[in-house]
Amino acid sequence: MNGVKVYLLLASLGLFVPVLGVALGLFPAAALATLLAAPLVYLSGREGLRTYDTPRDFIGAVRFIVVGYIAGTTLFTAALVLNRWLA
């Protein structure tokens, strides 16, 4: 279970970076769209805590976190590109 907590902590920190960057003026406000991936991190954590001791069942948690990373990085990148393109 400690492994699940560690990956949830790291995923949550990854979602906190855009918030901090916007607060410090390093990223455009559109970068907050990255937070739309937060429900996927939550679902991964919920599934992971429930199934961490059964590798086959844990696949669902991995699926949620992978899709969450893809969604988060895509939204973050799109925010940066669009901000630069529209500026």
C-alpha cells in the first residue's frame, strides 16, 4: 500500500506544478486546465488502494494513472502552445 501512496503523492505533485507556476506568473492561466486530469488521479488512487495486493486487478489503477498523465501533459502542453501562438 505504501507504493500506492507514493505514486499518488507524485501524481498529485505533478498536478500542483501548474498551479504553482500560474501563481508565480511562470505559466499562463490556461495551464490550470491541467487540473482536469485530477479526477483520473483520484480514480487511480481509489482503485489502487482497493487492489494493490492483486496484480491483475491493479491494472485498472495503472490504466487510470496513465490516461491521467496523458491528459494532464496534453492539456498543459496545449495551454503553453496556444498561449504562445495567440500572443
